[in-house]
Amino acid sequence: MSRPRLAATIVAAAVVLTACGGGAAAPTPDQPVTLTFWTHTHPPMVELNKKLVAEYEAAHPNVKIEYQTVPNTDFNTKMLTALSTGAGPDIINMDDGALRGDYIEKGLVAPLDAEAFGKPDVESGFVPGTLDGAEGPDGKLYGIPSEFNGTVFAINKKHFADAGLDPANPPKTWQDVLAAGKKLNAAGHKQAFNFLYLSSGWYAQWFQTLANQTGGSPLSPDGRTAKLDSPENVAALQLWVELARTSGISDPTSSSRDATSPFQDLASGVQSMAITYPWALQQIKETSPDVFAQLAVVPLPQVDAAKPPVNRIYGYFWAVNSASKQQAEAWKFIAYLSSQHERWLTDVNFVQPVAGWDTSPAARQIPAIDVIAAAYAKGRYDQVGPHWNEVQDAIHAAVDKAVFDGVPVDAALKEANAAAQRSIG
């Protein structure tokens, strides 16, 4: 797994935001401490978080942890709003794109307190490069990974057999996906492949998954100039349109919009092929074991199979609100969450990229672990830049226009590029 370092709402509407404030003296071991902790909603993750909160409170009688989940459709906007106004929780769980694109840049999260975390040399315990998703431009670390995801591809073996396709010879390129999709359609499987059309973050991740392979990037290397309308990005969105609409292998309007169970179409046996992640496979295993038994996890198809494969990785990181009064205590709790990496694997299929994770007993029990590990090894974090929330919204708008409204790809991206440039400029 060694590789070079990688280049670089708030719960419910009725909940009242309370400011964390700042500057309070650190508590003594006997003083009561209350920590607030918010995450998005992913049922297996939520269940384990509740167990870990209870265990930590039992071992630290003076600590009370108020754990709340935020609806996925509102998560990014409302969490950012909360912290931007000096409110919100002591501890957040945030994806690397938002963390680097908004939270670190705006000073909303605190640098890692290595002493409170209990490991002076934190990076030595993780696979090289995997902490880059929480590194600021100042070189400081602002989070610890709660999950680390490589991108894989899932196929329904039964559907493939119905269509006379060999599941042992899965699609290696996107053109293979299109060819298989037409055979699956002919066999009665009308949703051969589909993207998920959820929040702007989902749109941006699919876009960069394809753009990684076409050689595109949303921004200039310094992050200060929008490049959404580059020829490479036009090629990526054109491929998306072909996969989603013009080829006819699926109908984008039929895609599930359930953000809590985003891969519901794959889990229900409706969809034949999907770009997916390890955590989603665990969720399908728990909710739809019969369909899970039909799935095979294979490498992500590529634009050009003759070239070295290019993958996308992303992570979620535990981080501490810079306005928190209890920053040291928050990092101590994060240290406990992070120490349970075997349970995160067995219970949630969340990889925490500690050194040697892929050879651990828990990892070896995961189906297709070698495919998943290879996806991590060949992946890279998304490029992000200032005002990333707005840039993602611009990508979202361009994709909707091209996929659902039939606007030419180059025109849609030209308009999106102008909007993104206004934001980052």
C-alpha cells in the first residue's frame, strides 16, 4: 500500500444552535465535561457511534457526549452554516473535500492537538499520504480519518447471467459498460447502470471520478482559476451524458433519491452495475443479504484499459470546532474512536488507513478485499480549492443541464466555469 504522498441540517429544524464559545480553562479530571458530536446519517455508522459513546462515558464518568445526526440532504449546508456562525458541535465528522475547501480555509476547525490525542507522531501510524485529506496549506493536520474510501465497481452476477454475460469477465472500460448495458436491457434489466443524483457533493465526486481518467481537473494547480470548461473536463461530462442518457442503458430520472440508503437501486436488485464504495456494500449486506450474495466487486472501469488505472479516493475525518471550549477533551474522545479500527471494519466496513490495515484479521474477512486495497493504492484525493461549496454547486448545475435538459456539454461547462470563477475570485 505504500505510495507517494498524494498531491494536493443541523439535526432537525427545531434544534436551536448553541455557540461553543472559546477561551475556557481546561477542566480537571473531576470536573464535568459535555461534548457535542455531530455526524451525517449512515445507519451502521450511527449504531457503532452510539456504542462507542456509551463505552467512553462509562470509562470517563465526568464526560457526557451529546451525539446527534444530521439528515444527509442538509448535512453540508447546515453544518457549514453552524460553524460559520460560531455555533455547532465540539466534534464534527466531515468529508475531505469540504474540510479542505471550506472548513480549514475559513478557520472553522482546530489543528490536531497531538498531546491530547496521545500520539506525538500521528502520521507514522497511517499509510503514507492518507492524511493529506485533512492537511491545511500551512502543513498542519486538522483531522483524523474515520473512513477512507476507494472507488470500486459492483455488478449483479445474476443479471449478467440473464444477459449471457460472463461475471468473471467484468467490464474493463466504460465502452464495455455501454456494451454490457445494452445486453442487460435486452434481457429485461432496464436500469443497467446509473449515477446517483443527490447533493452537490455527490455530483462533484462522480465528475472527478471520470475527470481523473480523462486528465481533467476542476481548478488550476494553485486552486485560484476555474478550469471546468477544459477539453478534458468536457470529455468527462460527455462520457457521463453517454452513460446516463444518450446510450439508453438507463434513465437518470429513475435513480433513487434516498440519501440515507443511496445505493437502494443496487440493493433492491433493480440496478445491474454501479460505481460504489466499501461502506455501501456493508449496508447492502445488512439490508438485502440475498441481493448482496449476487454482487461481485470488481475494479473501476477505465477510459483506456491500456493505461495505468486511475482511481478516486476520499475520506471522512473527525475534526474539532475551533470555537470549542473543550478542544483537548474532544481530541481525547477522537483518539478513542480512532483506536477502534477493527470494529469499524467488521461493523461498518469503514477503513481507517492505519499501517497494515489490509492484512488485519477484520480486513481479511471482507469480500474482495484485494480489489478494495488495490483501489486505495491507485487512488488520489479530489482537487479542491477556495469556496469549494460553490464550485460543487456549479458542477451540479452543469451536470443537470447536460444530463436532464440536453444542453450541450461545452455550453453547460462554460456557464459553470464562469460561476465557479466568480466564487473563487
